[in-house]
Amino acid sequence: MRAELRLLGRESLVYGLSTVVGRFLNFLLLPFYTHWLTTGEYGIVATVFAYLAFFNIFYQYGMDQAYLRFAAASSPDERARGFSTAQGALALTSLAFSGLLFIFAPQAAASCGLPSSLGDVPRLCAGILACDALAVIPFMELRRAHRSGRYVAIRTAGIALNVALNVFFLWHRRMGVPGVFLASLLSSAATLFLLAPILLQLWRPLFRKDIFLQFLRFSAPLVPSGLASMAVQVIDRPILKALTDDATVGIYQANYRLGIFMMLVVNMFDAAWRPFFMERAGRPESRKLFGRVLTYFMLGGSWIVLGLSLFIGDLARVRVLGGSIIHPDFWPGLSIVPVVLLAYLFNGAYVNFMVQATWTKRTDLLIFATTLGAVVNIAANILLIPACGMMGAALATLFAYAAMAFCLFWTGQKLYTIPYEYARLARLALVFTTIGTGTWALRRLELGPAPWIGVKAAALAAYPAILWLSGFFNEEERRALKSLL
């Protein structure tokens, strides 16, 4: 059992780090986009990719999860039949969907609000969606076979190629928006090519209707939950475009992505947390441990949120190679970054609260919480954007993740009670809010750049100091912290 747990931990670390590396590589495109695309062009890119995220759910319709469930308990021959059936089904549906999208590209472009000059972008998207759909079963087979090294290598190679092609098409060829999607198409096609050995090894020229129907019965219910999850993540872009304009979406997207630092923290925690609590949830003493984990996560996460909120404007304005990291045209959206960071902190709390629903096998609670988050996000966007603009979209995301966290906490505690340290969490929230609002109020003094940076550094250092002086840390924690100094 220990060997199996070590395998789980190693693969969780590998997949978690690969996600972090992949997202960081994509993040490197942000400064490039802000300098080589206008705010309006970047808004178009953000909106189209939001639509692609939803279309991916329909293209893949949970077939990868159905295949994994089937393959886990199948013989090699039966697994090959399942692989061929799933891959064949995705090939047929992708051909049909992409064929329609290719034929009706002008109409699709118009319905998405794209200018006539970008009428061919939906055709590029049709290829991207098809390649991505055809890659999910081979990728899932690599995960099933515990070939994490190859999985990560192919994923990372595809992302790195996408970054390189973006630079080539935007900087060297000056292709603008079409260059972004052409780069994505070519990198998706290259990824599928790298997966060809898996396809050649397992694919057979057959299609089993009984297996397909078995897959479909399992995968179909995953589509609504997938759409709800995607709505929480990206529905704000299309709504923001409908209620404002492309330039606003572009500014919003650039600054929203500056919250990636907190998102990476949550992703890395998630990769380690799931195997950690699954190994220990059955032990009586673990409930107190899980409560302490939330306290430590919120302590570290809130300090990161505070630090990034205070200094993100300075980082965006740092001059590199004769220009700022983020183009000045996008600076008006910097005010949303603290809200986005706080939203990801609540997402981290949601990940903490997953232990109850996961351990008791009540995954319906996860679906309910995600659906609630989607409803809150859509409603809040519609209500807040007309009054608050892009800040309304950021607040909608914050409210959505907060609703998901509180929903999962409330329902989970009835199934598997965890003694969370409410008094310590309240003290954290009080000190965090006091320092954050106090520092924000000091902006009215109009200090010079150097004194203002000093004030912010002092505020960041004051956070753990005030917690220390207020008795937040117990004796054991004080001794441990002193030993580190």
C-alpha cells in the first residue's frame, strides 16, 4: 500500500508541476500580447478562447473520463476495443462539428461579434477543437498507464511550441489576431502528432456500439457539470463583451491573468492535498489536522494575496528592454487584480473543503456547488457590469468562488465534521482586512514612489508581526518559527 501511495504522490507532484510549468509558459505570452496586440484585439482573442473553452466540453463530452473508468477494469484486448471505440466516436463527432463550423464560419464570426476581416478565425478554431478532442483519449491512456514522464513531455512541448509560434506570427509576421489562433492550431496538431505512437499501438478499425453506449451513459451527465465549471472560469468575458466592448475585455483579460500567481499556488496545493487527505481521512485524529491545514493555507494564501495586491502595479510597470512588462494601455485594469487574487484564495478554500464530499463519495455536492457558482457568476456579471464595468466582472468571479466555498463547507460539515479553527481564521480575516484597507486609504497622501514602496513593504511585514503580537500563533508554532530564524 505504501508503494502505491508513493506512486500516487509522485504522479500528483509531476502532474501538478507540469500544470504549473504549462501555465507559467502561457503566462509569458501576456507581456508579449499587451505590446503586440491592441486592447481591442486582445479582447477578441480572450472572448474567442472563452467560447472555445465551452465548445471543448461539447467536442469531448466526457469521453476521456468514460474511457478511463472502462479501461481500469479491462483486459488489454478489451481496452484496445474501448480505446478504438472512444477515439472513433470523437473522430466522427469532431469531423461533423468542425465541418459545420468550417462551412458556416462567416455566420459563426458574426454571432461572436467578430469583424468581417476575421471571418476565417472560426475555421482555425474548428481545427483547434478537433485536434484537442482527438488528443484527450491518448493523453488519458498515458495517465492510466502511469507514463507521467511522457505525458508531461508532450504537454510541455506543445505549450512551448505555441509560445514560440505566437512570437513568430505576431512579432516577425505581424499577423495580429489570426496569428494567435494559427499558432494554437499548429501546436495542437503537433501535440496530436506526438501522440501518434499511442494511436498506432491501440487503435483498431472497429467500433463497438455497446461499448459506446456504455461510455455515453457515464459521460453524458458530466457535460452539464463541465459547462457549469467552465462558466465559473470564463463566462465573464463574453458577458463583458456584450455589455461593453472589445477593448474593455482586452484590458480585463490582461489584468485578470496577473492573478495567475495565486492560481498557481492553489493548483500546487490541490495536487498535494488530494492524495494527502485521501490517505488520512479514515483516521480519527485527522479531522483536527485538516482543520489546521485550512488555517495554514489561509495564512500563507492571504499573505501572498496581500503582497501581490500591494506590489502588482509596480511589477507591471517594471521596465525591461526599453518598455514596461505590461503595456501602459492595459494599466487602467490593474485595480481588478486584488479582487481576482482574493477570488483565487476562496477557490483554495473550496479545494480545502473538498475533503468531506470526496471522502464520503458525495460528488453530487461538488456538482451542486459548481452549478451554484456558475449561477452566481452569470447573475452577478449581468447585474454589476453595467454599473461597475470590468470591476463588476471581477467581483462576480469573487462572489462565485466564495459561494462555492461556503456551499461546500456548509454541506460537507453535515457529512464529515472537521473542527476548523474559527477564532484563528476570524483573526486572520480581521488583520488582513485592516492592513489592506488601511494601506489603500494611505494612497490619498500622494507619497512619492520610493516612500510609497516603503509604506507597502512595511504593511506587508506588519501582517505576520501583528499576528504574532496578537497571540495568533501557539507555543509550538512560535518555537518552530523561532528555529527558522
